[in-house]
Amino acid sequence: MGTFKGQVAIVGIGEVPTGRFPERSAIYCAVKAAQLAIADAGLHKDDIDTVIPTTALYNAKFNTDLVTGRIVEELGLRVRNNLQLFAGGATSAIMLKVAAGLISTGVSDAILFVHADKLGSGVSGQEGIDLFSTAGISKEWEVPYGLHYSAVAGLITQRTMYETATTAEQLASVCVSNRKWAQLNPLAMFRKPLSIEKVLNSKILSSPLHAYESNMLADGGAAFIVTSAQRARTLSERPAYLLGEGSRVTHFALSQEPDMTRFGYAAAAADAYAMAGLSPADIDLAELYDSYPIFQLIALEELGLCARGEAGSFVLAGHTWPGGKLPMTTNGGMLSQGHTGAGGGISILIEAARQLMGKAGERQVPNARFAIETATGGTYVDAHVTLLGNEIP
């Protein structure tokens, strides 16, 4: 396997608040986030030579506009390349891989990645439910029997609890951990305090999951800029270097996943650690994909950050909260910042870069050097593990 350790870096990030904003257009979200990222990088807009938006799910017409260069025109750019990338919730990892390839081969010098969607107010509640109920679920073998995303998460949660003795309180503590970080995040959709009791007293969605253990669809926009490591050092005091990446695709239909309590994270993590020259002991913060809380617990264990069966007690003890020994999903994740389609994972990646660049404000993790980030799409069909750092080991 080839390596791109330390060849490229994130130098600029931008996000708009996440929530439900009927008055705010999707193109506004995209352009505003892009402008913030360009300014944050200290670049002139003419320095951007490639624009890569990802898919917007709420509206096919807007998505076609993204494909055909609307962001380029709205920003007044003159670029060499405009293309769209989409891998569901795994889009963030794919973006970084493509960036490494384009930059290391000289095809591009500075790439602007953009996401915008309006899943909170751009579609009705029922349309949002319909969109996410069966997208990426086998129409022949699973949908007819009632499988939908909440049920998928319920099955995975139930099996993992059985195999690892994870308790309902431990599962709920993941939501509390995320909410504690969201309370420090001015961009987050949900910032009111949350307790384990409140989580467990909320209604059941798909047993054993409660309402507060589910992500919420939202409007949002995010952007980031990647350039070569050499150039990054002239732009930023602390760029977020891409150090390692590992990926595994294991299934399409959940029924074909050999182990829904592990997925491909251990193998993907081994590749990422080997490329970066790091180990779990080096990790200062974990930005873990969190459409439902069970996936953060699975990741903690499969990435080697906790022993099998111990992630739940680790989170319940407060170790992932602000001030804890392993800060986790420090923007609040999709459980508290909000789920904006592909943007949910992109926001987690941006948060990893934000922390490493020392730009996280009130929630800044002191002395953070190395971050691990996960991403997955569909019915958790793939496992992507990314290692970032503000220094190259």
C-alpha cells in the first residue's frame, strides 16, 4: 500500500450554524462556508484551482447546480477542475484521499471542498423520514421486512450490548458526552444540558434505542481547503497534516455483514496507524462518527483506544467529556450538532482539524497533537480511519 503521510494538510475551515433555517438558502450555506474557509486559510480566492462539492440530498435541482459549477460562479472563481464526490457519511475520508492524489501528482495545488444541505427545513418531516428510511437498504431482501435506519441501528446496538455487556446507562452516557461538547459549540443545533435519565426516559424508537439516541436532520454548510504540506507551512502556524488513512468496505446489505459489532475498523485502523507511524497511545482526541451512540463505542474499541467491552464504562466515567483523558467528538457530532447528510461526517473531520489548528475556542483541547477520525456511509458499509496531526512524526 502506498503512503501519503505528511504530503498534504488542511489549512482553512469554515462552517455555518447547524439547525432549521427556512429563510436560509442552500447556496448561501455553501458560499458562506467556502468564504470562511478561504479567509481562514489566508488565501485569495484566485489561489483555489479545484472545487469539489459533495452531494446535497434535499433537492435534485440544487445538487445538479453543484455538479455543474454553481459554487465556482457564485464565488467568482476561475479554476481548472470542478467535480463532485459522494460516499454518504464516508465522504470526508474519500475527499482527503482524492486531495492527496490530486496534489501529490501536481493536478491541483489548492482544493476547496464544500458541503451544503437543507434536510432540516428544505424537506417536510415525512420526506426526510422517507429519504433516510430506506436509502442504501436492499429493496429486494430487507425493505419488505421493515428494515430502516433506526431499526439497523437498533439491531447493531442490541447485538453489541449482548456481546460486550454494555448497559443502557453506558449507551446513554455517549449522548451526554456529545451534548457536553455541543454546549461549548456555538454552531451546534442542540445546546441544552442532557442527562442519562432524560435519555433513558425518552420514547423508544427501535428497541433498545431512545429518541435522544438518534441523530436529528438539520440544515448546514461546511467547507475546508487542502494544499501541499510545503505550502501549508507558509499559510498556517499549525496546519492539520494528513498522516494516515485506512479503509475497508464490507457489505451493502446489513444481512451480509459478517460481524455487525466490529465492521472493518480494526483492519482500517491498523493501516492508518502503520502509515502514520503512530499507535493508540499517541492519540490526543477521537473525532468519531456518531449517527447513533453505539458507533462511537464500537470505534473506541476497534481502534484500540479501549479494550473490548470497556468503552461503555470508559465514557460513563467521564473520560470523553470536556476535561477528560480522551476528548471525543468535540463538536457534539450528529447527535447534538445535527445531521446534515454527508455534512455530518465532514463536520467531524473539520472539528479534528480545528482542534489541531488551535481554533476550537472554549472547547479547545490543550496540547492536542494527534487526532483520529472515523467515517462510514450507508448501512455502515465501510470503515474509514483517518489520522491527522499538527506535526509529522
